[in-house]
Amino acid sequence: MKITTLATLFVIALVLAACQSAADIPPTATLAPEPPTYTATFTPNPTSDSTQVIVFHPQGVPTREHTGSCWSTSNVLIRDDAWRCTLNNNIYDPCFSISGTSQAVICGTSPLSDNLGFKLDLTESLPARGTEPLIKYAWAFELDDGTDCIFMDGATAAFEGKRVNYSCSDGWVILGELQEGQVWTARKVRLSSDLSSIEESVQVSIKKVWL
């Protein structure tokens, strides 16, 4: 009789446990998403009403001369007078046509420098112009804070599906394309010391841009 009673009490205890309210059972824990590894600010604060857009032209023909060749149109600028050239295995892009001649171009100059560059006497004719790329790049620009940035030709890193397109004078880089408007803007990022990740990101306004 005592064994039967104990068995009955045990069964009742099991039934009560099975009928426990769902409200008394703690919910299954869920993992929160990992926070970004960098801080970001996306509020442009332009100091001018509009970005000054400038089409760059070399100032005269340099007296320094070298001999080389151009094998394609510029990868940086979509212009009829911009070329991609080589001298002693060094690539210069863009180089610019000289008015009145197709036998030489001007290389090594930049809107961010007083260097007039050099005249490249061509060993071959300038190449035919092919299909232009769909992406329009600016060559260089100046931010509202006075920082200069210039396009990075060739292979660079990429983050979040966007190419590192420009290097800046303060050690930061520009990720992705510039955003055109009355005031042009860009996403400026600071990379880690090993260049493997973004440590800080800010949206900046552009004072001048050279095409």
C-alpha cells in the first residue's frame, strides 16, 4: 500500500511539471549581432555653398624631356586628351596631349603640386580610343579641412564591397566613389596599421575637385 501511494505521488509530480506555464520557462537566449569595429559619422558639414569643379590643364610645355610611349587611354580620367603612358617601366597616368602635335604628351604633373612634369616624346603613335569605362573618377580633390586626396591607380584594397579609390595627405583613404551634388561628398576612412580593417569612418565635404 505504501509503495502504491509513493508511485501515485511520483506520477502526480511528473504531470504537474509537464503542465508548468510557459511563462515560467526562461526564453532561449539569442546572440546579439556583433557591433561594428569602427566608429562612423555620416553628417557632412560643408563650409562652402558648392564644390568647385575644375578641369585640369598643364601650364605650358615643360622643358624637361624624356622618351617613351602611351599604350591606352587614361584609366583615371575620361577625357579625349588623357593617356596612360610608360617611361623606363614606370607608368604615368594621366598624361596629357599637347596642342598642335601628336608626337609628344605631358606627364608627371598634378593639380596638387607645382611640378610642371615633363614632356614625353613618343616612340609610337598615340593609340586609338576604345570604349570608355562607365565609372567617372575625379583625379584629385581638396576637402573642406584642407586635406588633399588623389586617385590610386592599379590594385588597392577593398572593404564592404567598395574599392579604396583615393589616398589623402593625412594618411586616411577614400572608400568607394565620390557622391556628386551641389556639394560633393566622400566617405573617408582610417585603416588599421596592418591595413586589414576600418577603424574609423566619416562622411566629408569636398571644396574643390579636379577632373
